[in-house]
Amino acid sequence: MIFLSAHDLMPEYVNYWFVVGFQKFLRVFWYFVIFEFTRYIIIDYIIAGIFALTGKSRKEKFKRAKAALYTENPFVSVIIPGKNEGKHLYKLTRSLAEQTFTNFELIIVDDGSDDETPVIGKNLEKLGLIDMFIRNEMRGGKASAANLALRYSKGKYIVHLDADCSFDRDAIEQVLLPFFLDEKIGAVGGNVKVRNYKDSLCAKLQAIEYLKTVSIGRIVTSYLGIYKIISGAFGAFRKDVIDSIGGWDIGPGLDGDITVKIRKSGYKVYFQPKAVCLTNAPSKFKVLTKQRLRWDKSIIRFRVRKHKDVYFPNANFNWLNFFSLAENVFYNVILDLMWWIYIIDIMINYSSQLQFIIPMNFTLYFVMSYVQMFSIYVFSERRKEELYLWPYVILMTIYTGTYLRIVRTIAYYKEFFFKRSYEDVWNPYKSSIQAKRAGL
Amino acid sequence: MLNLLKHNSNARKITKEGYSLLLVSHVNELRQESLDYLDGFVIDTDRVSHAREILLYVRTQDNIQISLLPIFINSVYKLPQEVSIHTDGLIELTQLASYMQRVVTITKRIQKVTAPKLVAHDVLIQFKTLAYSYTRNVSIQPKPSRKSYIGYDFPFISLFYKDDEVISLLQNLKKAKQLNYLSFKLQDYVHLCKGCSGNYLNFRECCPKCESIDIKAHDMIHHFVCAHVAPEKDFKVEDGLECPKCDKHLRHIGIDYDKPSTIYSCNTCSHEFQNAGMNALCLDCGTENELDELLEKAVGSYMITQKGEQLLFQSKKNYISGNMTSTDKGSLSLNLFKIIVNQEIQRIKTTSGNSMFVKIEFQNDELQLLNVDVKKALTKEIGDIIKSYLKEADILSAERFNKYYIMLPETKENQLERLENIQYNLSKLLSDNLADSKQEIKISTHKVQATDAIQQYFA
């Protein structure tokens, strides 16, 4: 009779690491253990545990906040700046008409559309489905359109949306509640999820990524007080706060920029996972690559350059702001560089053991991805629908660990050395050139 | 030869080539004159009110032979368009001969028109208008007029309506068009006040919220470097423009800033908006109209059609009689006729009487090619012939232009000589009117039996 031990059942590349010992394992997989595992498993699960334990008291707080919200029933301005978004507007108005919180005005700014948007917008305004439709004949960029909407907003709170999004029935109510938890909260980010995840593999992978980084990632950073980006697709702001900082500055990346500006002005920002908004993610990798190059360039432009003052001692120095941006820059920029260093380290020192290192690395990331997915499953309000995505989690190692890392590296290189974000057609040249000259 | 005869101190008659025109300077001259023997009139005054009274007096005469007579204006006088469009133009008395052909044509055409009797006032106006178009061989073409409620005056027909009755005028013309008596060519759309149907309207931009016209437009400024956008007034400082967000001075449009749009603010309710509303104030009655509340009316020229001309010649019959299948004595619509036939079958069951059912069919392909109007006229004429041989108790109905049914109550099989007359005259009618002489008129008779089923009669 042959007795099989656990080692016999495992593949050779796993047994190898049992044989060489933990010290060597740590030496070879230092990048995974120190940065990835610690940050995305240990810290996430600790926070998730605390989050779960404090659920009851948080529920009570939100119950009181809801009572306060409906007692005050503040007037809210929902603003939607955009270009060529006419085709989404009717659906959007229908989605907003279903909201549980109803005391809001709807302001849509058409930023120089060259399609039928002006006709649609004016008709919807005439029909009373939009309270104010403002058309700019000349395109000025998303920031200027948002600022124009802000100028004519009458609400105590501003809810900024993207036109191609749709919302849970209580999304606006949920995104407003945190303002009634703490008066120092100046802005609240909504939970953006991918609507078209069944469209393509590209959309599926993004849906998983959004769940990991947007949903869980932001619960953790928000809990730690270092939440640093309110998505442009769905965010709420106190009008007095946003007025005091002069509204939005030129993008791309204006949503992250305004979050930092609010933080720097002394207010807290909060992530509300229950305020759910669905958006369409790019369904082709080519489009996704362009989008990510734009987003990643903005990290260098805003987090490294424009807001570099948060890293240095000054009158407005704040540790949370420091950690917020430092965490963001470290986990994106620094670790991206370190990953290449790690690759070189392995290639030089362990080139003869690659047959054990590469599969093990994939296995580690694969296991980590499913462990993360489990935490998402625990927190998500759409867990059953999201089970559909589980088979694709296996590909996340290649998607985030390789594809996105390469895109990110290219973006950082282009922005750091050539300031390419100022040439992005996403923003009109007339504004970008001025911003570049002014160093904004 | 021109004869100028003094009839009395005010009226003068011109006779040329046997046609008499009356020179009139005041309507009272017409009242003293017997108009039956005149062939036209010449307005001999430059006073608009007098000229208008003359026109009204003539055109509103009950006798259509008078009301349609040509009316000219003596060329030595200049009368405004509001008068001249209702006349047959200017006439030079020294060159009368050159105008006589027109008088002759009009009067000859007038004689062809048969005046209707006992018709409603608006129908009479409609008829006169058709006759005017026919006798002059012109279209009724509207002319722009500041004095008209709708901005347009129509020749002839406008005389019959007061200023505030212009909608009735348009409706009457529309009715004639729907009946295919007049053809229509669009010239313009007019927008009229919902209150008084006038078109003296003042269009104003207004606040979409409170409808105040006290609104002001502001240019928007977009400051490129900081993306601040606001009305120009927010940027204005003593020495130019300064951004309220970043405090920078705005020097150069296109470089520092641009003006992407304008926005209105209402000085009454403070509402700010980009798309101003628009309303129209009626300067006649003071009604404020939303644009979509204005009455939109098509205005254009009307010309008599062939059907309209037929109406003029047969007006007596057409206006007095109606649709054969529904209103004629002894004629019934098919549905009603079927009920009567069914009743007759029931009656035969109990009385054992003698009644005959007759079916007349025209079997000729050429008839199918006739247009709808001719088919209708043919149906009427056939109906008239058949009815002229029927007795009082006989009942006629038509299914199509080529199929007729007759119920002959209390008629025996040897009492059908009237059918022979009908067949003879119908054959003659067709052979006179159609090139193809191979007409076949099939007349079948059937004695109504108590056991008959209604369906077999109309199979």
C-alpha cells in the first residue's frame, strides 16, 4: 500500500519551496510578501474585520443620519457636465426620477457637443425633466463645464454624475448620509460598479478590478482616513466647501485633484459603499489602454507635482493628507518601479530557478486574488450577480500584475519626462497649454 | 362708338358694342338704378369709403347675375389695394374698346352660371367665390395687407366678411377645397392671436419661469488656466476683467479666456436660464400667447376646379337635391334597402302577396375605367332615369355605380313594362356617352317568395 503525504499531492514547484525553506522563499518573493500580501490581504482583512465588528454601531449612526437628512431635507443640485452625452440623458432622467431622495434640481452642461445633444437637452428642459440645460458653443473641457454647473447650482450639496451612469434607487440618499455623520466631511464618494461586465473579457476584468480597488480598496482607505479619490462618475460635495476651493481645476484627473484640494482645505472625504452607481467600462483593451494611460499620467501630474506640498512640513501639513497621497504614490509609482527592480533581481540572481519561481508567483497571486474576492463577496450587496465573475479572477494576475503594470509604467514615463498629459485631447489645447505654463 | 348718357344728376351710363357700364361715384346712385340691364360698373371716385360701399352693394346682391358683374376703377383715380383687389382693375374711359372684350367674356360666363336657391349664407358666398374665379378665370390670390386681421386680403370673398370674421372666411375656403371645388396653392402660414384671431403681434423673449420680459443676457467667460466659468459680471473689476477664482487678470480673448455662451437672468424672479421663452402679445386685444397657442393658418391662392365648374352649371340640382342613395324620395342606402327586402319577405309569408325584386347590372369593362367623379355623376344620372319610371311605392338602391336593386311591392310578373322602358333609356344613355357601343345591361327579376333567404338577393 502506498501512503500519499500532502507533499506528494502538491506540484513540484510548490514542494521546492518547502525544501529550500522560508528564508529563501522570502528572499525570492519579497515583493509579494512585503507589499502585496501585507497591503491587500493582511491590512484589508484587518480593516474588514473591524468594519464588520463595528457594523452595528455604524448602522445606528446611519439611522440617525437618515433621520437628520429627511428632517432637514436639504436642497441638492445634481450636476452633469459632458460632451456628446445626449443619447444618455433621457435614461439618466428616468433613473434619477426613481430616487428615494427627491429634493434636487438637475443641471446639465453641454460642453460644446457636436451631435444632437443640444436638441435633446433643450427638449428635456422644456418637458421639465431637466431643471437647467446650459449649452457652451465652444468646448472648454470637463472642469469648466462642471464649474459652470456649479455657478448656477442652488443646492446645499452638489452631486456630480457622469451622464452614462445609472443609479440604485437610494443612491443619492446614501451618498448624502455621511454629511450628517460628521460635519467635517466635505465630500463623499459613491461606489462605482461596472454595468456591462457581460460584454467582453475586458469588461469582466475591469468589473473585478473595480470591486477590488474601488469597492473594498476605498472602504479600507476611507476607514483609515486616507481616501484620496472621489470618482467623477458619482460624488457628492458640500457646496460651501467646493465653492471655497474654486471648484474643479483642469484635468485629466480632475476628480482625484479636487479630492486632494478638499482634503487640503481641512475637510474629510468619505467613501459610501452603499451609494451604488453603475457605469459602462471600456469593452476593448485598446480603449482601456488609452483611458488608463490618461488616469495614470494624472497621478504624476497631480500627486507628485501639483500637490507635492503635502509631503513637506509647512503650516498646513497634515499626516493623513501625507499618508493619503504617499500611499497612493508609493503603491502606484514606487512599487511600479520596484517591480521592475524585482524582475531584474530575479533574472540576475535566480535565473536557473525560474521554473519554480514563475509558477509559484502566479500561484501566489492567483490565491491572493480569490482571497480578496472572498472579502468582496462578504461586503457586496450584489454578491449573487458577482459570482458570475469568479471564474475570471484567475486572469487577474495577468491583467493587474502584467498588463496594467506595463501601461502604468509607460504613463509614468511619458508624464514624468515629457508632461504628456497636457497634450491629451481629452482636454482642449487652449486650456491645457495655459495650465502647463502655470504649472498646474 | 362711345355713348355717355346722363341718366340723372349723379349716374352716368356708358354703352359700347351693346354693353352698358355704369359710372358710379356714390352707392346712392346704384340704389336709384335698375341694375338688371347693366353689364358692369366703373367706380368714379377717389374716396375709399365710397368705393368700398359701391363694391359691397354690388357684390352682396342676391341676384348672382348682378353681384358678379365686372367692376372697374376709373384710371384717373388712385384707390388703395384694399379696394382695388376686389375690382376688375383700372379702366381708361378714352380707350374703352380695349376693355370690352373682358366685359364680354365675364358677362357671357356669368350667364352660364345657374344660381342656387335656398342655400345657407356661407354656401352662397362659397358659390359666388367659385363663380368669381370662373367668370374671371383667375385664382383667388391673397394680397398682403396691414389692415387685414390675418395680414392678407382675399379678392372678392373678403368683402363678405367683417374684419373679425376672417377665420370664417378661411374655413369657408377650406370647406370648398375639401369638397374639391377649389384647388389650393400654399403661399404662407399666418400665426394669429388665440383671443381675437388678429396677427398684429409683438414677439418678445421672456423668462420661462415667470414670463417676465424684464430679462438680460450676460456673456459667459471661461478662464482657461483655472477652468473657472461665470457670467462676465463676476469677472468685472474697475480696470478690466479679473478671475474671481485665481485673481489673474484677463487680457486676451482666445489666449486667456473665451466666451462660450450667453445666459439670461430675470430681473423679476432672479431665474437664470439659457433658453429664453418666447411669447406673442396681441396688440389688438392684449392677449399674451405662448407660441404653441397661436393659431396657425395656411394662406394661399384658390382656383376653381372642374368639379367646381360643374357645380356652377348644375347648382340648382346639386344644392337642392342630395345624395341619391340616402336622401332621394324612393331611394335608400343599401343597408336600409336590405332591411326593407327582409321585411318584404316576412310580409309575403303572412299575406301571400306578389312582390318583385329586380337587379340591374351594367356589364361593361369601359365603365370601370371612369374616374370617381364621373362614376358618381353616372350613378346619379342612372338613378334619375330609373326613378322616372318607378311608381311611388317602388324602392331603389344602388350597390355600386354599375349595380342597382329595385323592390316592386304588389307587382305581378305581367306588370313589368316599366323595366323595358328603363332598359331602353339606360342603353341610350350609355351609347350616347361611351364610345364602345357594346353595352350590356342585364336586368333580372325574381318573385319574392316566403321561403327566400335575404343573402340570395345580393349574391
